[in-house]
Amino acid sequence: MHTYTRNDAAGRGSTRVTKRGAGVGRGLLVGLIPLELLAAVGGMTIPLTALARHLYEGAGFFAQQQAAVLVLSVGLLLSLAVFAMAIWRVLRRVAAWQQSGAMAQANAALWALSATALLVVLPVVLALFLPQHPAP
Amino acid sequence: MITQTSSHVGQKPPAIGRGWRRLVATFLTVSVVVTSCFSVVSLYIAIQIQVVKQTPPYATPASLGAQYRDVTFPSRDDHLQLQGWFIPGVLPTGQLTAQRVIIMVHGNGNNRAEKSSGLLKLSVDLARRGFAVLAYDSRGAGQSPPAARSFGLFEQRDVLGAVDFLRTGPLPYPALGRPRAIAGWGVSLGAATLILAAAQEPAIRAIVSDSAFADILPLLERDIPAQGHIPSLFTPGGLLAAQVLYGVDYYHTAPVAVIASIAPRPILLIQGANDNENHTDTPVTNLFTLAAAARSAPGAHVQTWLVPGATHAQAYHVEGTAYVDQLVAFYTAALGADTSAS
């Protein structure tokens, strides 16, 4: 009886750890959705801009420029809209998890969103620290 | 109800979770706003550095008493129809010749008559010394079709188009025959463009580069913040945006990287000793950098001429006839004498 109780307690602890690990994994996955969508839409915009430039090659420089600027602007706005919407939905889900006490999932998602914020601002940070060698 | 209450036992109060959520949301908002502003400014920079106002030539060779004919020829690869003048060389006997042709490449935001460097007058001077001249408007300049300014990357196709035209195109003076030798003269951006083109086209037998830059990147890193009155952190973004929008890779527009492959064809590098005195032009160090790179090739023939008292692209104005004499001696040594009279 005693042995059984110890095994049972160990089993329950192990299950708790596994559930917590699964919760963290799920939270991370959900938290990274906005970044994935941003990368997908933003990543598609660049080859599409090149394609627009190529398609309008014969139409003259200004038509080509308009097409490229239009595709790039729409792509950036679209990726911004998709990103904002995804963030809003993830934050709502995090709130629901917090309400239901699924703190591991909620925290993991919030960490993933924080990492996303860092990655989004990374180009600006890199530009700030990129070594430049301006002519005198 | 009991179950609901027990589920919150041992958890952090919701207020803390809400606070963290708000903190993350704020962080995300700030990062998105900062990066969006950075992107918009970068796009603006890219458009500003690409598009230059085009002005037609202020005069023609006829205004200096020279014969000439208008020509149109396509650039190599992308076939933009470029406008130019073909000025036949005049021998001492008065006979016209097209045996040796100099392709003249103007500078940034200028045209085939470029007043600031004296290109039109120099073209006529060379023609009167027996060299035919092909002077043309680069893409996005003068009367040629609008195009992105790529600081030599795409403009080199125009020089290559000029070479193709001279070798196989419908020349305006058919009686003079095809040129026996082709050489080039370029000023400032035109000189850098000429170096890039000559590095890949052996038909260009000799080049004179007046005030070329060795690498455009340091000049852009200086000029974009200074002329745009913006912090230098936007420069890499602007250059990246130019690559996305126009396909222009400024990180690989460096004549210094290719000039060695011109050897053993002769190169004359000219620059004003007072270039860049206002810190808006090409520092004199560019001449030394280019010369060192050119001389690194086996069999290189490189001459340099640092013109005292001359600012950017002003060597011809300062030296006058001596400048023309120097060019004539250089081209004659490189291309040989004109034999059409014999």
C-alpha cells in the first residue's frame, strides 16, 4: 500500500511535468503565430516586388517604379494588418489562459510575443550598430 | 462553483497577468511603430536617391563649329534607347575620320554636353585632334529614357551598348567605315561607370578616368545623412530599400574591385588636387586607391595625374590645352596613330 502510494505520487508529479511541458510548448507555438504570419506575408512581398518590377520593365521607369512601390506598400500594409490582428487574437487567448489558470501556456505565449517584438525591431537596432565608413 | 474557486488557488492574481500582457502589448506596439517608421523613411530615401531630374543638353557640337550627327543606340542587355552625338574626328588635312573613337561618359545628373566639366568642349577638342567622339546621355539623364540612378551598376550597360553600336550598329558616317579602335573618357560617376564597363569589355582599349570614386558606399554613407538631414542609421535601410525596389545593389558597386581586370590595357587616372574641399565630392584618396588596385594586376599600365588647384571634375577647366595634349598623347600611345590619310 505504501509503495503503491509513492508510485502514484511520482506518477502524478511526472504527469504534471509533462502537462506543464506541453502547455509551455503550446503557448510558445501560439505566441509565435504573429511572427510566422509576418514572415510569410512580408517574405512574399519582396519577390512579388521584384516580379512587379520585372513585369513592368518594358513600360518605362516610372510605371515600373509605381508598380514596385505599390506592391511593396500593399505588402507591408497587409503584413502589418495581419500581424496586428494575430497579436490581438493571441493576447485574447493569453487572457483566457490566465483566467483559466493555465499560467504556463500564458507565460510561454507572452515570452514568445516578447521575442517577436525584439525580432521586429531588430533591423532598426542592427542599422543603428552597423559599422559605416563614410567618406570624409 | 467550488471547482472554479479551487482552480485559482495557488495561481498569481489575474492583475499581475494583465499587467504583463499590457507590457508585452506595449512593447510590440512600440517595436512595430519604430520599424514601420524606419521602413517608410528607408523607402523615401531609396526613391530620392534613385530619381534625378533630367535636363537636355544646353548646346550641340555645332555651336562650337563641329560636325556631328544625332545617334540612337540600345544599351546592352536591357535595350534602353539612348540618345547621343557622333562627332567625326578631323585630321590636319581637314579629312574626317572615325578610325579611333572615344566614348565620352558624363557625370551624375548631367548630360552629354555637361557644362560643369566642359564635356562638350572637350569632345570637340578631341575631334579636332583626329579622334571621333561618341557622346551620349546615360539612362535617366539628358534625353535618354528615365531610369533608376544606380551609380554605375546599370549605367555600365550604356557604355557597353555604345561599344556594340560602334562595332555593329548603323553608324551615321558609313563612308568613314567602322572604328579600328575604341577608347573611353569618363568624368566622376561617368568615370566610375567606364571603369566598370571596361573591366568586362576588352574592346575598350584604353580609358581616361577623371575624378572617379573607388567605391560608392562611403560617399552614400556620407551624403545621404548630410543631404537628407537625417540620422545615419537610415542609410542602410535606404540602401536595402533601393535593392528591393530597383534591384540596385550599392554594396557591389565598387570600381576598385574590378579595375585590376582592365590590365594590360592602359589607364589614365586624373583628379583635381582640391577635390572634395567642401566634403561633398570625391576625396583625392580615391585616385590613390584606384591606382593601387589597378597596378596590382600583372602587366598593368597605369598613369596618374593629380591636377593642382582643380576641384571636383575641373581638371579640364584648369589645365585647358595641356589637358587635351595629355589625353591625345595617351590615346595615341594606346590606340596608335590614325592611318586613314595614308
